[in-house]
Amino acid sequence: MRCPFTNLTLDERRVIARLLQAKVPKTKIAQMLGRSRSTITREVKRNWWHDKDVPQADGYWHVTAQSQADRRRSRRRKLERLPDLRAEVIHCLQEGWSPEQIAGRLRIEPGAPHRLCHETIYQYVYSAEGQSAQLARLLPERRRKRKPRYARTPRNRVFPAETSIHNRPSEINDRSQFGNWEGDLMIFERTQGDANVATLVERKTRYTVLLRNNDRKSRPLMNRLIHEM
């Protein structure tokens, strides 16, 4: 039985380094440590040492891996350790700023004493402290939980109750009023390229508009929909 998730210890990293040098598969290492294979794979990938000057020194070294992990945790704790910075970030969130905008502003603000990565802000928002303060409600796009950068896009989005489809006015439900549109998006396999098709259907007349897009990103699509409407 695997143990509940906790951060890898220096001793565990020492074992990983020794077994990797012995060419032991990651699946076997995970079994020996009582960890999931994904935990071991992620650990090795994140803390693999790359030396530009001495490529022969590349590898997974347990002391270096521990130092890198400690450095990342220290960055995540920056908002917990610095009350002034935390208050400024929360104020900006309340004003409608996104974490990307806040981090970008701190980088160019003259005399700013601290800088933050937007991922650090997201991690704080979805931490236990951030959840208790309901900071996720302040994000432009809110999710039940935060997944790391480059992870798969979460499918379960959280929408405010007032915008739920179940609360739409009766004239929209019974299609008695002109001017209410439904939108949908058809995205194809990656092998087919970035092209996708958006549909707009007017509920009363069923008048339909089909839009071809050549970009899978949300902003170009939204700009196209705004332009067409």
C-alpha cells in the first residue's frame, strides 16, 4: 500500500540517485519507495541537473535535487512570508487583475522590492489559506482546483450560480424572444491541425452561423465571435 502523498525526503532522493545509476527502472524504484511511478518520473525530470560547461556532470544528484526542491518551496512560501506583498496581490485580484498581469506588473514596476511568477500566485490562491479566503472567486477563470503548468486542461469548470444555464430567463427557455444565441465549438484531433469550427445558433429562428478558425487558443476565438456578433 502506498503512503499518503508527502514531499520526497533527502533519504528517498539518495535512494533514487543510487538506483538510477544502477539502471533500475523507475517503476521498480517507485515500488521500492512506496511511491507512484508518476511521482518518481516527475521528480527526476524536475530535478535533473544540467551543466552547460561540463555536460558529463549531467544527472540526478540527490543533494542538488533537494536544494532545487527547497528553492521552489521557498518561492511558493513568499506570499505567506511577506504580508505586504500578499496584501498587494490580493488587492490586485480584487480589482480584477489576473495573476499573469500582477506578475508582469511587478517585473516592470520601478523600485518593486519583490517579484513573483504567476504560477506562484496561482499556487497560493489554491492553497489551503487561499481557499479559506475564497481567492479563487477573484480569478477571471475559476476552477475547482489548480493544476500545474503544462498539465492537461481540467474539464470541470466552475461557473457562478447566477450565470448557470438552469437560471436563464423563461423567455430564453421557451424560445419566445429573438436575439438569444447558443455557441458551440468543434475541435478536431491534433493531427488535423489547428483548424476548428464554431457555431452560433439563434434560439428562436434557429438561424445558424458557422465560423472556421485557424487557432485553437481561446482569445482569437473570442475575438472572432465578438467581431461576427
